[in-house]
Amino acid sequence: MVSKADFFKDIRNGNLEGVQAVLKHSPEWVNSTDERGSTPLLLTTYYGHLEIAKYLLESGAEVDAKDGSGNTALMGVCFKGYEEIASLLVKAGANVNHVNSMGATCLIYAATFNKIGIAKNLLEHGADIKATDARGNSALDNARMQEAQEMVELLEHYM
């Protein structure tokens, strides 16, 4: 029997076969958490493992599960920049307007880290352009602070 620590190691390392083998015998682990409060989906998307993310969603992973800071898998890919995974999560029903413990949204992260493709996808799927974080800054405010002109233009277009 594989330990939960080994299961999460397989996720971090992108070992799809290992993840499949574990979930075949312990399907309840699909929404378990590691020592830091991350679910398999949160962790695999953070590391950019698209195929494992697909498998986890097919296996019943909660698309909007949160880590200890209130971040979802979609929030993580918004600052990492994994466009394919962001699209997968949005198609799976991820909440594009989820707010974490800092008041940030997916769009705020995409704008702050200048992830144009992800920001477009979020906006096309109803992201709240007027949402502000705990400091009172919107996605547009963050894009301006980063001097990300293309992002500023995109967000202004949706205002």
C-alpha cells in the first residue's frame, strides 16, 4: 500500500501512472489534503501537470477546493500562467470569481502577473472586472502598477 505522502510525491513529480494506481485502490484520496492543506488537484495544477489534472477531474476532484489561504486551483494557474489548465478548470465549472483570504480573485492574479490569455478566458467566462482585493485594488489597478500596457488595454476594453 502506498502512503499518502508517496501519493502526493507522485503528484508533484507528474507521475500519472502512480496517481492512477493509488486512486484505483483508494478513490477517496482524490479530495484528500497534504500536510499544507493542498488537494491533489491544487497541487497538480500548481506544478503544471495537465494530464493528471484531467484524470483527477474525471475521478471526482472538487474543482473549487481551497488551500489554507483560500486559493483554488484556478487561482494558482492564474499566476503561474498555465493557459491549458486554466481552460480545463473553467470548462469543469471552476468559479472564476472566487475570492481568497487576501480578497484577490483569479482575474486580479492574472492581471498582476500579466497572463493575457488567462485574463481573456476569465473575462469571457464572466470574471468580475470591478472586484477589488483587500487593499482596494482591482485587476486594472494591478495591471497599471505592473506597467503591463497590453493587459491594461484588455481590461479597459471590458470596462
